[in-house]
Amino acid sequence: MPSEKVPDTPVEVLVAVLTKAQEIATTSDNVPEELTSHLQKAVNIARGLDDYVERMTTPESQPLVELYKKTISHDWDQVYRDGKTMFRLPKECITGHVEGQTLKMLVHMSQAKSVLEIGMFTGYGALSMAEGLPEDGCLVACELEPYLKHFAQPIFDMSPHGKKITVKTGSAMDTLKELAAAGEQFDMVFIDADKNNYINYYNFILDNNLLRLRGVICVDNTLFKAKVYLNDTTDDNGLALREFNQFVFNDPRVEQVIIPLRDGISVIRRVSACCVTENKITNDEVFHGVKGSPILDRMRLDGKVAYVTGAGQGIGRGFAHALGEAGAKVAVVDLDQEKAEAVAKELLLKGINAISITADVSKSDDVQRMIDTMVSKWGTIHIACNNAGINMNSASEDTSLEEWDQTFDVNLRGTFMCCQAAGRVMLKQGYGKIINTASMASLIVPHPQKQLSYNTSKAGVVKLTQTLGTEWIDRGVSVNCISPGIVDTPLIHTESLKPLMQRWLSDIPAGRLAQVTDLQAAVVYLACDASDYMTGHNLVIEGGQSLW
Ligand code: NAD
């Protein structure tokens, strides 16, 4: 710590006090050597802490480095003397590396998509949090001083995350009122402005639902140089923060923890609605969620074991990613070993537990080996996604028995064998979700291409699904199928199908082909407990094509 620096955090204050004590001890007579050595140790521990945390925290991005340098080297006193700012702004207001990375981490952990910052200063905290937001995330920063908006903007423009930030200048309370009137809500609110108004900001946010259900409020400086807990505090800011901390502590709407990082960060969240004792509420599962879980949590697949056949590319690959992202362990099954391994690798890279299995679903031995491999590896199967399928084109009068058999062997016989083998495991445990991939071709006759065997096999998949779905549902196993319209995968990019693209597009109300990602939520829904009452259903996702 440079000698001229004013201690700014409880640890820095402690270092300053200990250093003074150490100076006194070393210049005084009759101080026991043991005391001097303990003092030395205490100084080392206190002084090393922030330094160590700083060094071990992932370095900040280049735009943040630039923003820090620009803020620290700026002559804020001159700016004030020139009348460009209303207040004399101390450069120490900057959020800094460790706190910036902490905020970014909190944004990630809370999966926030929208953040409100009250008190931006030069934008270091805003940009750090924006870096933690997804691409379509947004951050609204309230800042009193218009000068600071112009100061920060060129650096925001340097960063790919800067476009997520909107700065609103003027009184923060006016901005809060404007946001509330517009019905805006935020997943995370960071309060770092005038300390005397913290309680007002906090109350306004909660009273006007600016904080989204399950959102968090983070508040800066809540340990304020240790003044919040020292008895001899007379400092206005210290007293305001002491009152704020106590106010939040006493507020039955929330729970809080103060993290002793730098100058203290409070993390505050609304307590679960079912803990609030209010009259006039119907305290049932609609109000507090099934098993206490809100709807999106009920769609999670944590701890579930799934497989997807034909997952080496196309729709199956999309399904494997979706199930894994929702929390399931996934076996990527495909005829093509290289493709299966490549997709399993993608999942592992994302932190999803995955294996690859090479199997031909038209061969009963392969199907049984796939099931046995999963049971021996993961103990069971909860979700079976029977997706592998092939399509060959020929006019019906020319369709060979070979083509018919091959198509049926994979699309219908293969799907049946997978349903039966996985179903046996599921019926035994009284739980399972089977999701077959049928096709819009099960409903309509897609044209102008000729694909008799395919259409008929997919109609068979729907009847297979309906039959199993009704036969097994009272033993805990639901069976449903998804019928995509025309999906943009390698299956349709054959030389013979390519010229038909324009014709297809004119038949689709949505005006485009389906992307694999258009189908991902459906597979997660059918795989999760929230869809337990759905069985034998053919979920058609075709941009309206079957209705025209
Ligand atoms: P795709 O051809 O892009 O991928 C299919 C994958 O399945 C490939 O990786 C292939 O190696 C694998 N596979 C083929 N036969 C197999 C077998 N016997 N055993 C194991 N794996 C096998 O196909 P896609 O477009 O992703 O289609 C997936 C499913 O969706 C199929 O059942 C298909 O009929 C159906 N579907 C596709 C469309 C579309 O427009 N693409 C539309 C409706 C339904």
C-alpha cells in the first residue's frame, strides 16, 4: 500500500493501526520481543490478505484495465473546479479489480439477464457486471453526473459488452420512478450511490417490484472502513450504513449476508414467498410451487440419466445439448462412432456429464448393449430419446422392398426395440420418460418429394407412442413423440431435396425452416416432471405447415 494512501477498507484500517502499534513497539524500551514478533505477524497477515486476493483473482479484461487507468490518472479536482461535475469525486470510488470480478461472478451465479446499478461513477462496476451478462442481457446504470457518462462511454464502446449498458443520468430516485412506471424488473440490483439514500433506494426497489422474483440486491461499502461497528463513529456515511444494515437485518421480507470483501458487500434476497405469513393467500402448490419449486426449476433435469439416439448430428445433437444443459447426464448414441464421440466431447467441454455409445438401433444386440452400458455406468435410465431415423426418396411405384425394410428397420422397428429395452428398466423403477422423434410426415403427406416408406414409418411411430403411452403411464412411464416440420439438418441437404427448398418455404406459415434449436425446449419439457400428465402425445412443431 503506498504510504500516502488513505485506508479505505476495514483491513486497510487494521493494517494502518497495527503498523502504528508496531512502530511504537520498536521505538519503545522494555517491549517484550514476543509482543513485537506477534505484532509483526499480525501486520503480515493483515497486509497480505487483500494483496493475495488481488493476485489470485482472474485478471480483468483490457477495457477494464483501460477504465481503471483512465479513472486513476484523471484530475478529478480540476474537473470539479472547472464546474464539470457537481461534486468533488474521489478516484477511490472506483469499484476495482477484485470487487468487479466478484460482481461479475454474482451476475453469472444468479444467471441474471438484467441488472440495475444505482451509482455508476466511471463505469468499472457496470462494465464488470455487463461482462457477466449473456449476449442479450442488459444493464441500466443510474448516474447523477452527466460528465461520468461521457467519460465512460468511449471505454464501453471498446468492449463487446458495452452495448449491454444504458446510462441514465439525473437523480437516481427519478430514474427508479421512471423504470417502475414502465414496469421494468431486474434480476440483480447493485446499490453504490449516496449512502444516506441507501434505505430509500432499497425500499423503493422492493415496494415497487423492481426486483424480479428470486432476484438479488447487492450493496456496496456496507462495512464502511469498519465504522459501521466501531462505537466511536461520528462519520455521517458510517452512521447511515450502520442504520441501513440494521434496517435490512430487521426487514422480514429479505435475508442478507455481508461479505467482508474489500469495504463489504451485502447480498440480499427476498425470502421465499411461502415463508411470508399473510392472510388472504391460498397457500397451495400453485402459490408456492410443486415441492416449493417455481415452474422453471420444475423443468430442470438435475440427476437424471438420459440417452439420445442419432445424436451425432442434427436434431439428436440439439436434444443431447438441451438435456445436458437442463442438468441430465447424457449418453450420445450414434451409428457413427466419430460423430458420437465429437458430440460427447462438446458436452464434456460445457461441464455436462456425457459418454458416447456406438450403436445401430436397427440391431437388437446393439440396442441391448446401449441399455446395459448405461445401466452399468450410471445405474439406471430416466430419459430415453429415440431419435435416430433415415429417409429415402422414391416414387411409390418404384419403392423397393429393400428401401421399405431399411426405413422401417431404423425408424419403426428400431424405435420399438429402444422403447422396449429402455421401458423394461423404467417400468421396474416405476419412472421414465420416453420421447420418440416422429415427423410432421406422420400427419400430412409432405410434397413434392416422394417418401412413402418414411411417411408410413413415422405414422407408425405415432401409433407406437400412443399405444405405449397409454399402456405404461399408470406404472410411471410416459411415452410421447415430437413431430418436427422441415428442419435445417444434413438430412434434407441431399442433392435431390435441395431444389425443393423454395417450394417448401412457400408452404410454411412461419416463412422459414425449423432450426434444431426450435425443438430443444420441447424435449426438455417432455423429459421433465412438469409434463408427467402428458402421455401418448404427438407434439407437432412445424411453423404451422400442417395447418395449410
Ligand atoms: P440427420 O441425418 O442429420 O442425423 C441422423 C443421425 O442419426 C446421424 O448422425 C446418423 O449417423 C444417425 N443414425 C442413422 N441411422 C442410425 C442407426 N441405425 N442407428 C443409430 N444412429 C443412426 O437427421 P436429423 O434431421 O437430425 O433427423 C433426426 C430425426 O428427426 C430422424 O428420426 C428424422 O426422421 C426426424 N425428422 C427430421 C426432420 C428434418 O427435416 N430434418 C423432420 C422431421 C423429422
